[in-house]
Amino acid sequence: MLLKSTTRHIRIFTAEVKNNELIPSETVLALDIDPDKEFNWTEEARQKVQRQFDALVEAYNGEDLTEYNLRRIGSDLEHFIRDLLQQGQISYNLQGRVLNYSMGLPRIDTEAGRGQYH
């Protein structure tokens, strides 16, 4: 049975990805980071999210694999992504199809407003 957790920027599935298809699995979790491409990502930032995901999954080792536990992991990753945005490690994709600033308004770097949100 395929379980999933979907947040604004994180999708987690109890599945393996093979040939661009999800194959349900009871032992493997698949992670999709920012499927709507709301942010500009470096490979380093993506790897940080992946490592955080791995750590969270390890912390739940031995717990029942439920949609509730998947949602908790997804929610924790959302907070982690917000931290990356606030630290300037990722930024909003201003060329994205939808600009909703779900993690807060973007910073405008000018001398007068350095670090301020507008």
C-alpha cells in the first residue's frame, strides 16, 4: 500500500522510483524536494535536505510506518527549508510559475534595506 505525505515543498512516498514511476514499498521512502520549483537550489542545499531527511527517518526507526509519522517528517523538513531560506542558502525562484512567498517575503539587498523584508 502506497502511503504519502505532501506538504508545500516536500513529498514523501513509501515507494521506490523506477523508470519515473513509483513502485510501492514497505521498506523504502522516496523524497521529492520542492516539486513546484518555488526555490533556487544549489546541490549542496539539496544534499542538506536529503541528509536531514535521512536523519529524521533514522530517528523514527522502529516506529510504525504511518501517514502521521510521514507528515511529521515532512513538517520537520518544511521548517528546515525555511531555515535554509532565512540563512540565504536557497532563494525564491522569481521565474517560477507561481509566486506565493509561502515561507515569507523575500529579502531585498540594498544598502538602505540590507537584510530587511519588504
